[in-house]
Amino acid sequence: MLSFPVSVLPPVTRTRPRTALVASADRSFRQRLTEILTGLRWQVREAEGGAQAWAEVETAPPGAVIVDSWLPDLDLAEFLKDFRGRFPEVDLVTADWDTPQESPRGPYRQELLYALRRIQDTNTAAWNTAPALPQMDVAPGCLPIPPLPELLHSASSPATVSRMGVVESVPAHEPANKPQLIAPVVASHPASVAAAVERLPELIGNAPSMLEVSRRIRLVAPRSTPVLIEGPTGSGKELVAEALHRLSARSRKPLVAINCAAIPEALLEAELFGHTRGAFTGAVQGRTGRIEAADGGTLFLDEIGEMPLGLQSKLLRFVESGELQRVGDNETVKVDVRIVAATHQPLAQHTQSGGFRADLYYRLAVFLIRTPSLAAHAQDLPLLVEHFLERMGREDPVKRIDSGAMAKLAAHDWPGNVRELEHVLERAAILAGDEAVLTAQEIDFGLSVN
């Protein structure tokens, strides 16, 4: 065995690894960029949107952030402006080459631009070698169906769409550009529509039912339309409300939530509408209610089905007029809020039995979003398990799960839905102690054994 004097040994140098965060809703973009940067000896983290990117940077600021040219949950221009003001030391690069880079250039900016150029060159080559679209088989006497945007926006196309989705020629006596007030019925393809929808970052799951939730959120979020979220307990209704608020023009104002089932009936009115000093026993000072606190933002009424009938009538007056009256006050206050309500109950049926006011229901249920049970999108179970294990790994070492434990989870019917899955995994991680792998032995559903 050879030995060397200490003075002969070279000094030990420790270099700080280069870290980068890639923020994009396009999974393939993130994967390709991660592969290229990893080859350049970068450590890469990924974020599916602007909100997740903020959380990642605040947890552990990277050396550089690469942002795609579009974010699903935040306005890109505002994100870049706020990010540069908050983290001026982080090298910020966008995938849009026309976007001016106002942040200080990091020492490895050229490597980041090289990685983006590699992706751009790959996309160009793929486009140039893409095969032509195949011709569709068309029934005799019919024209082929053009792409949907062309079908909807062409005013001079001499064709109409039949109820079976087949384009037929226009009769000679009718002008081709005759305005249509009722859109033609086009054969729908739910599977293909769902595949084209990018899910929101916080809604884990690629099942069609989950993608439909993301699609509906994106459609209604920019409006002030009241939304009713229906779904079983633990299916993520609060996450939907948060996404609606974040994607709306009211996102800079507060999102105020109140659980109508968690507050005693005698106090719920004062919590919602506020009260003046001396309005009732114990009211030693006035207080602003939750509705008024949400002025300019969003009011989330969770478990709206538990609201007493007497209070429903007062809420209805506010929904109709936008004015509220504090308990013990004769004056009215004008408040601008967007109302999002949630329930696990079938409110439409309760209106027929008198358990819920029908006029209030129709005011709240202008737009419906239904969150599916976990059993309805069981195919997303592996994604959800991975998501919760990674989230628990932010404070403790990340644990993995073996096939036996996964099979046990898949065999469960999940009456508590996604919330139950989260708690089962947290319980399993505690039971596993220092072990890095969760086995079937640690999967405990908390069911009593007779």
C-alpha cells in the first residue's frame, strides 16, 4: 500500500453545483431541456406553472430559471417583472427569443441559451420531416370535414354540417354566407378534446374527468360568473376554488374562505356579514365580516348545503343586490365579490325537498364544476402517490413505495378520496420510520378489525 505525505496531496476543492429551474406546462419541453442541461452538468428542477415556480424558488433559490413562453396559471409579463424584482440575483431566461432579458446575465448564460437553441433546432427538424396528414374516407356525395377552426370561421365556405357531423353541400337557393344564430351540431370526440387540455398544476391526474375539471376552470376563471363546485368529500373542491381565484382578474385581491358547516348557526351570520359593537352579548367591538373582507376578490363558501334556511335568504339578498347589512347596523355596504360555493350534497335534489332554497341554488349554480371521486379516476393513483411522497420529502427524506404497497392501495375503494390517500401515505411514512421504502405492512387504512 502506497502512502504519501500530507503535503503531497492536492488540496480538496468543492464546487457549488449549477442549479436550474425549468418552468413550463409542456412536459416534453421540460424533459428535453432537463436532458440537455444535465449533460452540461446542471442540476435541474421542474415546475409546471408560475405558482409552482415561485414556491420552488422561495424554498431553495436556483442559479438560473428558464421560463417557457406561456404559463398556464400566471400572466408571463407580470411573472417576469415580479420575479426580477424579487430575485435579481437569479439568472432569468425565457424561451421566447424576442423577450428582452433585463435581469443580470449569469456566468453560464451561454449554456442556457445553447440548451434552448438545441430544442429549437430539434423542433424545426421534426416539423420539416413530419408526414402529411392522411386523407379521410368520405361517403359518396359528401365533402371532407375541414379542420374545426376553418369550419367555424370561414364565412364563404359553401357547406353546412349535418347532425351526423358530415359536411353537405349548401342548397343553391341559400347564400353560402348566410349568418347562423344557432351553431350546427358537430360530432364530438371527448377523448381527443380531453387529450388536448393541459391540466392545472395543482390538479394531479390525467384522467378525462380530471382534465375536464381543468378545462372548465380555464373557461370560467376570467369571468365573474358564480361557480358551484360539487363533489364528494376529499375530492379537491378547495383546490378548484383556489385555481379559479388565481386565474381570475381578482387574483391580486383576497380569497376569503368560510366553512358553513364548521361555525355554529348563531355565529355564522356575524361571521359572514360582520357586526357592530354591542350587536349581541359579547360583541365588545365591531367586526368586518368575511364577505366584506373579500371585497374585490373571491368569497369561497365551503359546504354551502349546511347553511341554515334563514341565513340563505339573507345571502340571496346580497347575491342579488351586492349590498350587505352588518348585524346590528341599519346602513348597507356595497361589496364587489365573486362567489364560489362548494358542496358534497346534491343541492338540486335538496331544492325539491325544501332543504335548500331553489332561488339561491340557481343564483349560485350558474356554472357547475364537478370534482370526481378517486375511484372515478383510479388510473391517476400512481401520479397522486408520487406527488404526495415528493411533497412529504420536502421536510423529510423522500420515501419510495414497493409494488406490494401499491397493489394494496389499488385494491382499496377510497371512500375518503384523495384526502384519505394523503393521510394513508403520511401514516405509512411515520410507521416506516427510517426505512426508505414503504411496504404493504405500513399501509394502514385505519379500519377496525372485528
